[in-house]
Amino acid sequence: MGKSMNSYRMPRAKGMDMAAFYTSKECERKARHIVFSAENERIVEEFIAIQGMKEGFAAHDVPLPNRLVMFGPPGTGKTLTASYLAARLQLPLVLVRLDAIIHSHLGETGSNVRKLFEYARTNPCVLFMDEFDAIARTRESNDEVKEMARVVNTLLQCMDEWEGESVFMAATNLDAQLDHAIWRRFDTKINYTMPDRQSRETYVGKLIGSFEHEPGLPDYICNRLEGCSFADVEQIVLKAKRKAIIAGRSLQEQFVAEAYAEYMPRPVTT
């Protein structure tokens, strides 16, 4: 579940080198293996359905949700959800590079944030900020510098002014550290957790696909990778596939066990 999409150079404003741009087709290919929990699938599908009902909502003077925050452990599908939504809404994905917008000079970071929001206001897209806590951390922290507090204020202004055809998405592994006012501005919130048994079964089935494998292997993988994230599962299965191809054999438990030992995941135990 990494960010390995091929970027697409779209026409954009001068200075918009703070983000990577991807077409909806590229996003569709990237998100083809995504697996949601039942609750998250309900939230996502409702969000998508609402975007196609603008006139109906306008007739009742009910604003459309267009600000979505995702939170939970790494590797659980937050970034893929941004790709999935972009593909379903047939919008380009603008993936913000936080290392490019955070600047050491006073005022530059806030200015960069505003440029991104202004771009998205006039260019329909899914504007996605990963590791959102890096710029939206609570202003109550004693160790927070005044510059980052100003950035939070800029974010609040931009979110309050947010309108048009674009969707703003943010993801964080540290939701408790987000500023409370920022948190309230999101009309849609999605909680991500480690995949349960059913989710692992579905995801493993998609990853194996038509690759020849010994009987009972999917069940073995699901048991062996309990507590692992989707990203861990993907990397281990892909590594095992490579081993099978090198050996000229079907996918077997031996290759999965070797891949697990080499990848060294850190499963979450309950």
C-alpha cells in the first residue's frame, strides 16, 4: 500500500511543485486491490453517492460533504482510499508533498498551504494530505512553535472557505494530536484498523489471483499474517511470489514463511 503511482504532468499553476499529480485512471489501477471493512465501505460509498446528488442537496439547502479525514495505523488503506475516491469520482489526485510545503522561513509554510487550496478551488481534484499531523497539530502543545500555530490558523481559514467541485482528504496515524478546531472542520471521518480475518481472506485472494498455489495456502497466509497490516500482507505475498517464480514452482507455504522471515513485520497483537 505504498505510493508508487506513476505521476502525470497536468497543466497547473506556476509554483505548484509541492504535489504529485495522478490521473483517475492511474488511481483506478493503484486501488484495484483495496479492501474496506464493512463500516468503512458504507461510509465511502455513501460519500461517493452524495457527490452525484448535488442538485438534490442544493434544493434542500444541505451542503455536500467535501472534507474527509482518515486515521489509524500505517498500512491499513488510507492512501489507497484517496486513490479509490479519485478513481470513482473521476477526478485527478493531487498528492501533497509535505516536505515541500513545510518551510523554514517565516510565513512560507502557510503561504504554500494557501496556494494548494487555491489551486484545488479552481481545478477540480481530490486534494490529499498524508501525515496531516505534521501541519495540523494542536496549538495547545507547549513545544509548538508560533509558526506552526499560524499554519493551523491558515488551514482553518482554507477549510472554512473550501467550496467547489474538489474534495479535500487528509490522513494521519496520530489523530489525537490534531488540533481540535481542525478535527471539527471535517464532515466525514473514517477510522482504520488492522484487517480482521475476513478482510485478510479477501485481500489475500486478490493478491494471489490466478497465480498457481498449493491447496490451503490462502488459509495458511491468513493465519500466519494475523495482526499484520494490508501493506505487510501485500509485501510478504509479493516477495513469496518472486521466490516461486525464481524456483519455477507454484506458490507454497515455504516461500511465504521465508518471505515473512525476511520482511520481518511487526504484527499487532491483541
